[in-house]
Amino acid sequence: MNTGHIERWLANIQAFIIFLIFLFIALVVAVIIFACLRAAMRDKCAARAQERDRKEKFRPDGTAYPPFGRGFCDNCNGAFDKVYYLPSGMRLCPACYQAFEKD
């Protein structure tokens, strides 16, 4: 019986198994790197959204704007996506509110 042929066949199988193990390890590392990058991007996006929300709700000096929502401005009678609801009951669009604050 020719044992050289069998030994060569077994060596080829071992090399193939080692190749598959390295390929699996490379795929696992790639998935871990991808997951870390995706988590970092999600965190940055959440931080940007939080900062945008903070800028929308607070003035540069840190005081809060009045509550706002969709509605009609009592001053210019226009419909807006953002209308400030003042404690006095008035509803003002951003342009009218800025003019109101300056006075």
C-alpha cells in the first residue's frame, strides 16, 4: 500500500482545515470591528441629535425657551411648525417671538 499518497491527502485536509479556521477568525474580527464602528457612529449621531435638541430648547445663555409646537401665531396669524406658547397665553412664531424679546 502507498502511504505517501495517504499522507499527502491528510496534509491537504489539515491545510484546508487550518485555512478555514483562519478564515473564520478573520470574519469574526471583521464583524467585531464593524460592530464597534457602527456603535461609535450611533453614539456620535445621538450626541449630535441631543445637541441640536438642546440648541432648540435653550438660548445661548442657558435659559429655556417657552414650550413650543405647531400652531397659529397670534401676531401675524400665520400657521407654523414651531409656535412658542407664552405663559400669558400668547402664541408667537419664531420671528415674532424674537421681535417680542427685543422689546
